[in-house]
Amino acid sequence: MPYKILLHPLAETEFSEAQDWYEERLEGLGVRFEEKIEHHLQILKRTPLLFPKKRKNFREVKVNTFPYVIVYKILEKRKAILILSFHHTSRNPKNKYSR
């Protein structure tokens, strides 16, 4: 049974801002960003343990073709994955674990 995806409110904001930024730069690029994120979320739903722990219970998956990592925690009792951040790789890495 696949896990359900939960988004931290700040992760929702990060995603929306990134999608808007890409779409403003080139029409359709925001849609491609969204599709790439959705692809990775589908993988996480089926195989949340696939990606290694990076710090405590935080795991990360790199988003192909975009400079982002998805930071998440597995909530085993709830059979859910909590997305904590859509983190741009050029930003301070300490901030991605601050939630």
C-alpha cells in the first residue's frame, strides 16, 4: 500500500514560488518542474526507504534536471511521508533541516 504525501506549509510555499519562478523565465518550464517533482513524489509513495538518511530521520532525493532536493521524513505509524522542504541546492544547507 503506497504511503500518502503530506506537505509542510513552508514546503508548499517553496514549491509554488519555484514553479512560478521557472514559469516566468520560460513558458512551460514551471510545468516541467511540477511534473518532475510529481514523478519523484510517486517514487517516494511506493519506496520511501529508497533514499538514504542524511541527518537524523531526514532523507533527501535529488530532483533530476533541476537544482533541488526534496527533504522528507517517514511517518511510519501514519503510513505517510512528510515533505519538509523543496530545497534549492545553492541555498544554505542548514536551513533545509530547520522544520
